[in-house]
Amino acid sequence: MSKRTSYTAGTPSWVDLTTSDAEGAKAFYTALFGWTFIDMPVPNGSVYTMLQKDGSNVAALSAASPDQAGIPPHWNTYITVDDVSAAAEKVTALGGSVHVPPMDVMEAGRMAVIQDPSGAFFCMWQAGTSIGSETVNEHGAFTWSELMTNDVDRCGSFYNGLFDWEPSVTDMPNGKYTSFTQGERGIGGMMAITPEMGPTPPNWMPYFGADDCDATAAKITELGGKVLMPPTDFPGVGRGAMVMDPQGAAFAIITLNQWPE
């Protein structure tokens, strides 16, 4: 079942895009995934664009604010918590930092922006009227989130302490891969930034489902994006690719061998 009405604490539940060209990004993603959009003016005078699949909220985007000048376009991952204020209090003791303290997002919920010990940003989300992604684990929907970092050991301890995620390491064709689980549920993944990746800053990268990874990667190129890592088989998992939209925001696509419920 790909529909969601709630998320348990510690689950990545939402992604949104901060971009240099909101209109260009809307054109790209709606053509790529068949998303529709609703522009929602917000009190600070900007616009938050809700991206929908068959009427369900699946992601969002907004133009970078003036105080974000110079920051490259990027996707943000949100992780659900029961109490964002209580969770934020744990961050510093675990080696991270609170970049934006807990705040209300109208009636939608409460959030905080966190930086982990390696420098990767993510958001914590306490649901109000908005739970996050209402459809997941299918074509054009949020499916997985993955941390690229230069300190896997320290980050493994940080996320375990903050969200009770259990890290387990397996050997993959392109190096060691850490899977985070909570109980028996897969939560997300983690990989070390390698020299071949160049000056890549630590970051959380969202994966969107694709019925056909190869065809979707080809369409990304046709629409003006780039393929950073071509479609590759992940043994026992599926076939995925790392890509970039025309504005420069990186994300991934994946065709899973078996879609989770």
C-alpha cells in the first residue's frame, strides 16, 4: 500500500527542493514524473509549491530566499519526530548542531533544521495538519533517502542516538553501504564520499521511484538534466541512477525488485 496517513517517529517522511529557478524546476519535474502543482503563497512573501501525484502531496519546491544566495539548489529530507523541541535538545550532545531552532509552520506542523556531525543538513518534522508525503514507494514518489558523508562511523552513532536507527554494513559493487533500520523497517542508507566524487559536501539525497530506471534516466537528459551515475544494478535491491536537474539539484531514481508496502 503506497498511501500514507501517518509516519512513526524516526521515519523520513517528506522532501522539498530549494532551487534557483522555481518555474524551470516545476517544468522539469512535472514533465519527468507527471506531477501537478499548487502554488501556495506564504507569509514571508514567497511561494511554496506543492507537488502532487494523482491529487496526493508527494514533494514541494520553493525558490531560494535572499539569505540563501550562493547555496546551490538542493533537495531537503525531513524526518518525523513526536516532539521536535525535545529532539532538538538531544542534537548538540550527540555532536550535531541546530541550524534553525524549532518553529511553527502555520498549522502544518513544527520543524527544525539540523546539521549532523559531518555537516549534512536535514530537517525534523512534527506533523500538524501535514504528515508529509501522502504517496510513497511507486513511480514518481519518494522511496528512499541516503546520506553521503565523510565520517560514516560518527554519523552512524549520531543517528542511532537521535532516532534509534541501527546501522548495518554490507559490501556493494561500489564500496561499503550502511543500511539504517528501526526494528525490522528499512529507514535509509549511508555511503562514504569517495575521492572519485570530487568536492561533494555531505548531504542527504532523496530517491524517487521509477517504473523503468533506464527510460527515466534517458528522459532526464532529454529534459535538460544530467546523469551523474548511469543506471546500475544493485544486487538484491533493484536498479538505480544518480541524476541532476537542470538547475543543479542532485537526486536519485530507483526501480526496486520489490516495492515495499
